[in-house]
Amino acid sequence: MRWNLRLAAANRGIWKASELQRKLAEHGLVISAGKMSGLWSGSPASVKLDELDIICAVLGCGVEEVLIGEPDQIGRPAVEVAVEGEPRAATGTSGVTGTSGVTGTSGVAGTSGVAGTSGVAVTPKRRDGRSLPPL
């Protein structure tokens, strides 16, 4: 998704972030200078749906004009290919837990510090003594 607030505002004669900030405040959305800078510059960290609703109401536009979809920018998930005799890259989902309790440590005999390279199956155990459900 691409954030397009600045162009949407310019199409309605709003050329300054402070002007849009004032109009948003008139509609009940008080935004700090830092957040307004992020919204205006085109790289907001987050936008709540309520805020997006008020922004669209102030500008008199739809969400599709402020948020522009870019379906060709979506990456495909990586396919893991195992080659006989070569270790696979660690994915972060099947880590080996060493004696220190930190994933990927070499505290377990036979591990090399990279998840999935030792060939040893690790069975998770609950800390409260109860058994895990059957797989």
C-alpha cells in the first residue's frame, strides 16, 4: 500500500500540513506535530481506522484515494528447498532451545547454534507439569 495523503490534500487546495492539522482538529482529531509530520511526509508508522475515517471526511474523499494498493509489490513467500547433506537456513520457527533458554544457543550437545542443522528432534515440554495435547 502506498500512502497518498499529500496528493489527496493538494487536489483539494490544502498545501500545508499545518492547515490539514487545523482542519482535522476542527473535526475532533487532534494530532501531534510528530504524527502529522509522518502522515504528511508519506511514511506514517500507523494509522488508526478512526483517524483514517476523519481524514477522508475532512478531505471529502474515499479511502482508495488516500491508500493506493500496489498488488505488484507483494512478494511471494520463500520456498524452503532442502539439499541432501547441506543445512537449511534458519527460519526462526523451529529453533533449538539450549540450556540457557535462548533459542539458537549451542548449549545442547550436538547443536551448532543454527536451528534445524543438528537433525535432533526437539519435543516441547510444558513448565507447569501438564502434558501437551496429542499431535
